[in-house]
Amino acid sequence: MYARIAGVGSFLPGQPVSNNDLVQRGVDTDDDWIVARTGIKARHLAEPDCTSSDLALEACRRALESAKTEVDEIDLIIVATSTPDFIFPSTACLLQSKLGNHGAMAFDVQAVCSGFVYALNIADKFIRSGSHKKALVVGAEVFSRILDWDDRATCVLFGDGAGAVVLEASEKPGILATAAHADGSHHGILSVPGSICGGKVVGDPFLRMDGQAVFKFAVRVLADVAKECCEVAGIASHAIDWLIPHQANIRIIESTGKKLGLGMDKVIVTVDHHGNTSAASIPLALDAAVRDGRVQRGQKILLEGVGGGFTWGAVLLEF
């Protein structure tokens, strides 16, 4: 028995916000600087009343339609997010309510940009155990809420969005191998070091990042975990059909592909038009590649992510 992706969906809020739009809004930057260093040309920013569960709802509706699955068939909902609607209840439960599903197991996963890979890993285990048959696995973020718009080194990098897949039990090959890791000793190079106590913000409520340290760490562990996943499945990394990495920075993506012996013609890149959407970036890229016809049934796809924590992981699957 395998866990196999039956359908995909994604959603980006509003109209694209270009680099020049940010300049007009007062951000001290320019288009050439952003594109040269990150590959990002635009991102989507949610309206103030739009939440992660709102974005997730639209992505899930599209994934369910793609999978030809009714919402009451879903018995597991996992939402990967670092920007939940509330402290509690979970964004997964709020999403469940909006979908009109009753009784499915529902919970959130917090692994930042690795969140979707972690969530897919978990859902795979539930389905292979036989306890669940159909899962919604979602990455949804409103990262614009935690950005310091006076910090041009970080605010230009991130955007909002959601992506989802329907994962179902199947006798056909699906998820072939997974790997996931974390090392909390690196927590200081990417974090939001604030909290709420007594109704007040304690510490710093904005995203802070040591860009150089993150780049070096990300390139190393992404290559390592991809090779680990392929070794488990008995497949050479250069033999996969598509690499779909976390969409954080074009330089990281290019460096990872090179380490794996993959040309950029086998790497899905969407960071240019939605920026870093954290846990949403991998399913957003997967959905884009499925809908434009690049990703086809029967192909071997490697998904991988790295995020604050530090966390990292990969999933090798036959689509």
C-alpha cells in the first residue's frame, strides 16, 4: 500500500506586488538589487482580514476538484504553517470548519519552510499504517504579517499563499521515500524571537535572519537530504524527472541542483513570481508544474525544503 497524490491545488491572494511597487510603497530597495540576489520579481500580499485558513480553503477546494474527491471523504487534515490564524484552535480545525468536514483528524505542523515536507511525511505514515485513507496536506502562510518593512534585507523576500494536495491510499506507487531532520542549535540564524505575555508583545515580533549563514546551511543540507532520500529508494539523484525545492532564493535553488547533478531544465522554479511563501512554496510550485503540463503521471519527483529551527527534509514520489 502506498500514499499517492491524487490532486493538487494552490491559491495566491490579490494581484502581484512587483519590486517596483515596493519601492513606491517606501521600501529602500530597487528591482535590480532584489532580482540579482534572489531571483524574485514579485510576490502576493494578503489583505489584513485574510488569514492562513482563508488561503488554505481556496487551495483545498482546487485540490479536491483536481482529485475528484468530496470533502466528506477526507479523514485527515494537516496544515503546515508558521502564521496560524490564532494561538488556538489550530488552523487545521478552522480550515475543517470552513470546508464543512466533520470528524476528520486535524492538526497543524510548525516546521517553518520545511513544514509541507514534514506534513507530507507524517500523512504518508498515517496512510501506510492503514488508519487513514484520504488526507488534505496543506501549506499556508501570511508571512507579510511578521515582516519588518523597514528591513530591506528580509521584507522583499517573502509573500503570502497556500498550496494543498489530496493524498490517498493506493496500490499504485506513490511516496517512495522520505527523510526529515532538525538541529535546534541553529535556531538563532532565522527566527521571530517574540511572544505574547499578558496581552503584550515580549521580545521582537518580526522575522530576523542572518542571510549568509542561512544560505550556507541551506545549500549543504538540501543536497544531503535529497541524496539520502534517493539512496533509500535506490535511485540516483540525477535520474529523477523533476526537483521541486523550497522556493526561497534562486541562488540556493541553482546551487542545490548543481550538487545533485541536475540541470535547471529539471528544476521547477516559481520563486520569481511569488517569492518565499515558506510552507506554501513547495505545493505552489508543484501545482504550477502540474497545471502547465511539465509534471506528468508516472514521473519521479523530489520535493525538498529547509527552514527555521533549523529543519530540513525531502520526499521522493512517483506522481
